[in-house]
Amino acid sequence: MTETNDDTFLPVFARQRPFSLILLVTGVIGWVASGILVLERLALYEDAEHVTTCDINALVSCGKVMGTWQSELFGFPNPLIGIVAFAVVITTAMAMLSRARFADWYWGGLQAGVTVGLLFIIWLWYQALFVIHILCLYCMVVWAMMVPLFILLTVRNLAHGLFPASPAVVRFTSQWAGTLIAVAYVAVAASVFFSFYSDFTTL
């Protein structure tokens, strides 16, 4: 924990510049992955026989996932949501790097948006593993960015007092944020491994 200029004790990553870099990295990677998915979807609209860049086999294929109703839940390609959402994250990061300060209501709104995004990602994860039973590599890149984005944003907001929480909760989440991210990654990787193990071993 470190002490900021306003005498508030914060984890290093929750301070202005480090957190802006976290937003920038997760936002850019998520935005690029979403952009690639949109381009691949447009290519499929033009040519139904188009082979996407991540069509590896019957189990790992962005093209096959794009052919399901889950890929267009709201009537348009899901990655369009990612392009808009991650653009907001990137814009926030750039503003913070320019020393902009945001009001609590903005951070609350960003938390709400990221939380809804994570819930949507969890739903897509469930659909990919247990309903469609096909993996999309670029989709998994987006999943990978949403995990640290949600956890670190939540911990950052707790550390800044945006949400009511005891000092013990703030201290625990601040000290164990990295571990929570690692546990989430391991859980997702394990779910993929066990869900597709028999399929991969018979390819």
C-alpha cells in the first residue's frame, strides 16, 4: 500500500497513472480483438465460404461460432458492443494519462458497464463451452481482458471509497487482487480443459 497526495492509502495499481495504464492495455487489446471479429463477420457476410483466421479445427473456429444465434444476441454481431465498450475504456485511460479526474458518478457508471459486460462474457463462456461446444480464440482474448478489468476496477473503486466496505475488505481485496485474477484465469482454463478434453484427445 502507498500513500497518495490526498493522504488516502491505496494499492499502487489504484493510483492515477498505473490504473490508467491498466485501462489502456486491457482496452486496446480488447478493442483490437473485437475489431478483428467484426472484420471477420463482415467477410462472412460477403462470402459464406470465408475461412476466418482462427478457424483451426472443428472445435476451435471463430467462423462456426459466428454462425450461431448466440453470436448476434441483439440482432447484430456481439463484437460491435466490444468496439464501443472498449473505446470508452481507452478514452478514460487517455484522459487519465492527461491528468483528468473523474467524479464518483463516472466511476460508478464505468463499474456498472464493466459488470454488465462481465456478466455477458460469462454467459458467452457458458454458451461456448456447454451449448455450442466450439471455441473462438479472439473471443477468448476478450474474456481474458475482462477478468483483470473487472477485478482491478472493482478493487480500485473500493480503495477509493466509492462503495461502502470495511477496511478489512478493502485491505484484503487490494492485497490479493493479483491472486484473484490468477484464480479466475485458472478456473476458466480448467473449465475449457475439462469441457474439451475428450474432444481434443480424439482429434
